[in-house]
Amino acid sequence: AMSVVSGSFNLFGYDGQGFTYFVLGGAPLRRVLTGKALAPLLYLLPLMIGFTLVESLIRDAPLSSVLPAILAGACVIALGVGVGSAASVLNPSDQSRVGQRRGSFLKVFAWFMAFFTVAGIGGGIWWVAAHFTSSLVAGVVMLVVTVLVARAILTWSGRRLEADPYVIIRKLDPRTA
């Protein structure tokens, strides 16, 4: 979850003045956001699977618990894609220049807590559902639901970004605004 927060939140934070070039160059901002949101999956999914497999070997966990654990990790990562895209559009902050990080701790903490609250609610739903079915079936259902929720949030974030990209420009590059 910590890797998700660091890799998926504030997607435009290191673009700084470069975000202005996206807008002025006519880049399809929804696609830019989607690409930036999905890029961390290239390292987050293998990292999570590797950690899960190593932990299961260390703990001598039964094989039947490994797949639900991987599904749980995939749910957290998928949720991070959605919440991270919303955080990036609603509350970007310039991390590319020294001195531009004022108040970023509280912003990151607030999004971090929102992310963990939603993940906790999803975990609770999974736990209840697993009492009625197997944890594997509950995990597959929760992964599908989480991916759909993440897609909806990503779509909403992309629409909002395209509707008014200048809000982000003002936060990332005040000199241009």
C-alpha cells in the first residue's frame, strides 16, 4: 500500500512546467492521465506478487492462502490507480522544484487516509463475503468490483482534467498561470 501511495498519487507532481506543455501541445489529457496512472502497475504488480510469494515461503503458508493474498494486493493496487488519479487531478502539488512542497504533508496524509479508509471498507466487505463463500471467490469478486470502481474514478478524473486543465497548471507552474 505504501508503494501504491508513493507511485500513484500526485501523478503530475514532477512534471512542473512540463504539464503546461502537455496542455499547450494539445496532448489528449485523459490518455496522459490514464498512461501515468497505469504505468506504476509495471512495477507494483510484480513487486507485490514477489513479496507475497516470499512471505508465504517464509511463513510456510498453505498454497491455498497465496492466491487470495495476491488478489488482495491486486485490489489495493487497483484502488490506488483510481484514488491516485483523483488525488492527482484534485490536489496536485509541484515536487519538481525545491521550496514548492509547502503543505504537501497534510495533503498526502489526507489522501492516504481516504485511500486506507476505502481499502478498509473493501477489506471488511471481503471478510464478510468470505464467510458465505470461499476467500478465493470473494477475492475474485472484490477484484472485479475494485477494478470497476478504479476505472470509474479514473474516467471521472480524466473528464475533470480535460474540463479545466488550467487549475492544475496554476498549482504546478504558477509563473505560467
